[in-house]
Amino acid sequence: MNQPKESLYKSIVQQREMLTELLYEPLHQLAEACSQVWSDRAKMETVLSDAFSSVPFCKFLYVLDTNAVQITSNISSDGLVVEHFGRDRSDRPYMREALLATGFFDKNREQHYQQWPYLREGVQATDFLLCEAYISLRALRPSLTAIQFVRNANGIVLGFIGADFALRDLPQTHQLYEEPRHWRQFVGDPSILVTVSNQTRSKSVMDRHLDTVLSVVEELILDHGVYHVILHFSSSQAIVWVMDDPYRYRVLPMDMLADPDSCMAYPKRPYPTDALVPAQQIRAVLDNLRALRFMNEMLYLRSGTLNIFNGIVGLTFSCEGSHYIPYDEFLKMDHGFWVSG
């Protein structure tokens, strides 16, 4: 008998539990080693370099002080990346999470020990945070950072070890989640209620988070088997078709589109070799959809579609109907064409 498929949210939770179990022990041991040579940059970098291979799938390791300022270079598989020494990471989402936890737990450490996650075998992952996924500053791809607290012999927090991962590199063990079968409603663009002559674009929730949304969609297409996507900009939702289950579509509401953790609910799949749209052009197509969404307050994109196998981009505007264009022609078109045409 087939196992029942998980929900999207439960798939993400199970994936994070598996990663916590995988990463906790090597980072816990690394924190012990760093505490012995704290404040000696060269020795800490040696400790990180020697232990790098013990942290599976890691892209970068580094140490930060209690203000989230980096006090070592980045350690990578290619060696030291020295330009990150002295970097202030306090504004990054994973460090905001870690700094908040530091103040919360240390005020009432004994009472709040139950707040740390449990490993599968019942061992509590103390001083360890697998932070929420985020979009990296440089690659604009979903990423994940694990933060390990470093304490001295008296239990005082000295700082943190950061371990960065590309979401696409991390292992996945679950099946594709099952789409719920119940009525769901998404609020549309209120501008449709006014006359066409007075119609202007209302800023949707998706518009406010479009950088993250497009990075999540790109990741799903490039590394998770999504081959057809419809982006409903006005009602802030997306519909996706996945190669693992091609006859059923899945609806992604805005809370999932704005959360890079959503990518963990989809099994990893290589980009298909028979797709007409080259992998390196996916971002350009998505960026062009963004430009059409914001090109004009009167004429603007309501929804955009992309199918990587037939190479067609679909466009539905606030007026002028719908258009279906080969992706390569779409990338060559000047945005002014839609306004002047």
C-alpha cells in the first residue's frame, strides 16, 4: 500500500528536522573546539578549515562575535575568503533570529531549555538554530544558515559559528506533498471594480515581495522539477505543475511564495535537458515579467506564465487581452512596445 503524501507545511517541518539532526553534532563539536582558541583569529580559522569537511553540504563556515561582526574569514572548499573578515551580519535574517534568541534564552536559560529543538533520538539540540531560509544577497537564490552558539566554560555566550548552505545542495528524503482538495479564495485586484478609463494598478501583496517570489519560483524551476508556472500578480498566488506529478497542479498562496523554505517541500530534480528554455534564461524571463507588471499604472501585467518545454511565455494584461510569445522573442522585445502598441 502506498504511503499517504504529506501536506506542504508538514513536508517542510520534516525536512528541517532531518537537517537539524544532520548538522547539529558537527557544529556542536566545532563550537567546543573554537571556544578553546577564542579571540585568536588564525587558530580559529585553522579549526574551521580542519573541520570543514565534517559539516555536510556546507558552502561557508565563519565565526562571529556577540554583535554579529565576523571575526574570521569565510572558510570554503576552496580555502579562505578573507574579504568577509570584519563584516557586520547583524542585519541578515539568520543573525536577527540568533541575536533575539540569545537575549531570550540567557535571561531564563533553565526555564526555556525546552525551546530548543529535539533531535530524532531524543537529544536536545541546545544552542543550535536552523534559521528560516532566505534569499542570498549575491546569487539571489534560496539559502539556509545554521547558527551554533559558542560558550565558555561558565556558560557565557562568546559568539556564534555560522554555516551557510545553498538550499539546492541539501538532501531531501520525502515524497512530493499532496495538494489539499478544498475551496480556496484569493482576493483579486480591486481596480477591476472601476471603469477601464479610471483603472490603475493596485499594489498587491506579491508586488511588495516580488524579489523573493521570483527567486523562489526560479529555484523551483531550476532544481525542483517545476516545468510550468502561472504567476497571478494581482491576486498574489502562483499555480505550478511538477514533473513528478504532471497531471495535477498545485496552488501556492502568498505565504509560501514569500518563504524560501517552501522549496524544501519539492523533491530535487535536475533541469531537463529537453526543455526549450535554457536554464540560464529563466531569471531573465522572470525579470521581464516583473518589468511588465510595473511598466505603467494603466496598462500592466495581471498574470504571466512560462512553460519550459514548449518555450512559451503567456501574458495577460489589464486590457488588450492575452498574448503567447516564444521566450526568445519575449526577451528581445522592448517594454515600450506594449505601451505604444
